[in-house]
Amino acid sequence: MCMTETNSVVKCKSVFKPGVARHLIKMGNPVYDIKPKKENPDASIFIFVETEKFVNDFTTILLSLIHI
């Protein structure tokens, strides 16, 4: 869960693969936050608000990765 500027709670999704995060950003999904991975502080976790558009775009990306 994430807090918005108006202190309302929204559902968020963590993306651990930078390539997937890049695709989501290119598709117009804004990054809510970027955090370091606990196991490897040089790597990042990308946090997105889980909107209907995000879910559709994320599904599209995952399906395209499966069919490669």
C-alpha cells in the first residue's frame, strides 16, 4: 500500500526487473517510488500505483515475455 499526496491509501506494485519497468514507463505509467534492493543496494525496485492501465500494461508485457 502507498500513500498519495492527499493521504489516501492506494494499492502499489513492486517491479524488480528494470526492463519491465522501462516498458511500463514508456507506456505512460508513472513511477511512484524507486527503492534499493535489500540483497543488492546497487539494484533498484520500481514502485508503481496499481491502476487499471498499469494492470493491463503489465499483463501485456508479461505475455509478450512468455511468447519470446
